[in-house]
Amino acid sequence: MLTWRIVKLGPNARFSTICLHAGQVPDPATGAIITPIYQTSTYVQEALGRHKGYEYARTQNPTRAALEANLAAIESGKAAFAFASGMAAINAVATSLRSGDHVVVSDNVYGGTFRLFDKILSRYDLSFTYVDTADLGAVDRAFMPSTRMLFVETPSNPVMRLTDLAATASLAHRRGARLVVDNTFASPVIQRPIEFGADLVIHSTTKYLNGHSDSVGGAVIATRDEDIEWLGFVQNAAGAILSPFDSWLVLRGTKTLPLRMAEHSANGLALARFLEGHPNVKTVYYPGLPSHPQHDLAARQMRGFGGMLAFDLGSLEAARRVLNGVRLIALAESLGGVETLISHPATMTHASVPAHRRAALGITDGLVRISAGIEDLDDLKEDVSQALDQIP
Ligand SMILES: Cc1ncc(COP(=O)(O)O)c(C=O)c1O
């Protein structure tokens, strides 16, 4: 962990400049402009008790430190910690809870987050209440004297429900709890929760931050000194660190994040509009559409609307035709890469969510999710169109 060191950046550096440069200095040994992959397990000490600040690579690694400083700057945080996966990052945040604590959680969080809370952490006398965090009254009612954390995902996966970040931050703080936001779906280009009052931000760096579908990782960005101290301790003590090579890949990814997000958003909006006008599509879920029930909130707290959208085709059979019918678009889990992916939440990402909960969340058998990539829009439209034409 290194707090954000502004080296080349002036105090008024703009966002895309910060993405490119924050946390990085020319390599002190050679002047290499790109931070090297420090693929080492240990560091030679000059004399007993005299070293360069690096002793053992689980504890400190310069490639990881550069990425962490970069992510802290991009998310307007004070420090960041990189983990082996998004789930490892979420688990690290959960270690700040103590036996008996209670957490309020968005009811349509990523299925893996629900599984971690429901199947593992509930064994340690932690309790979780799932509510629609778009409904502030419901969030307020879910709080108990033992509530220590409000865990929110916005936009949510896959039906793109939004949570008002400023309102939930002040609610959580009034009740003495932390607001934790999983910002994976939006990316810090589109939304920076700390600027609305969030205490901790989580990313699956596997998605937009890396952006090229070739790395699995996670990160936590923190603002409060006690969280920073604890997360640094946990990262080393529990050891689920991001490798030097993966750190390097994500650091390369954040250099082009603003450019990529502009394309993801443009293609996402255009595909959502196209689908909304198609006779075989029942409903489209995309916060950039005026028909989205929280479009005004989206315009307030997001800069652009991102590349994630979902649409309901009314039946499993219709969904199957489209999922099997696409040619250019790949049928695959995950999101946020440069190539467009299509998936079936009910049987893929949300298979671990019980059927009755899926139904309550609108995750029907006819629901299809798209992660819009950065291909030429006309190629994407042609592919989706020919797949929709296969519905009888
Ligand atoms: C919103 C969200 N959070 C967390 C995760 C978990 O990340 P990872 O797969 O890197 O462990 C995912 C994975 O899809 C996700 O979509």
C-alpha cells in the first residue's frame, strides 16, 4: 500500500491525465517509462535492518504499489489495496466486521457476493438484510442498532437498478455505519462514489479497469485512516494479493479507461435504443433510456451510462434463440472487456441465487444481459438483429 503520491501531476490535473500517470514514476533503476513487472518473492537487504522499504513480496511489491496509488487517485480515495479477485476484495472489506454485526445489502447484488454473505460469512455470527436500496425508506427500516455497513451495488446486476449514493451515504453516516459501494459496473469514469460520501469502494478489476478480458483481480479504495490501516494489515495477514503481472495488466488498462468507457457507453446507449424499438423485445433495462424509472438519478450521479444493459424476451426459448444465434458477440460470463459479451443471468451469473429471489428481482428466464464492447456499432446491431430474427 502506498497513499497516492502526486509525482508528475499538478494539483489541477484532469481525470484522463490522472488515469494515465497517477502512481507512476520512471523506473528508478533504468528510467523505463512503464512500471516494470517486479516478479520477485523477496528483496535483498543491504545490512541487518537496512532495506529499501521492500522486504517480502506478499507485504510489498512495487508494481502492485503503483497500481494501488493509481486506483486511489482515480476513485478520489486516500489509499487502495489490490486483491487476487473482486471476491477477495469484498471478503477483505467484510473482515472489518465483528461477530454480532449486521449489514444492509442491495437485494440484487452480484450472485457471488450474495453467496459469500449467505453461505460463508453468516457462519461467523454476521447477519445480512437484503433490501431494494433504491427505496430509501426500506433501507432506513432495515437498519438495526448492530448495523455497521450498508453494502450497495449501483447500477445493479443485471436489471440496472440505481441507488442514490448521496442519500444512502448520509443515511449510513447518521446511523453510524459505513457506506460500501461496488463500483464495478459503472467504473470510476462514469461514477465516483467517494465524491458522494461513500467510505469504501470495491472493484472487480477483472472488468472495466483491466478491460481486456485477460486478468482476474479486485481492489478496495478507502478514505478513512482506520480502514486503511486495517485493510493493509488484512492484505498482508490473509494474503489474497494481486500478482505483479496482473497488477501490471490493470495498470496498463487504466491508461485507456476514459477512452474505452466513452465507446462502451456510446455502444450501450445505441444498442439499448435499438432493442427498445424492436418488436421481439418486451423490456429494456438501461439507465440512459428516458424510459428507465431512475433516469433522472442516473443523469445526476453518472457521467454517461456505461456499457451494461439487459432486456427481457419473454421466455426461455426466445432467450435461447438469441443467445445461441449471435455470431460476432460471444456467449460468456463476465463483462467490461473490449469485446461484446452476451449472457443469461438466470442460468449463468445468478444461478446460485434461489429461484424465488430471482423472480422477485426481475431476473426472469427470458432476461438476457449484454456487456457492450467497443466494436463498430453497425456490426453489433447487425449481429443482434439477425439473432432476434431467429425468434419465431
Ligand atoms: C459487480 C461485481 N462485483 C464483484 C464481482 C466479483 O469479481 P471477481 O469475479 O473478480 O471475483 C463481479 C464478478 O462478476 C461483479 O460483477
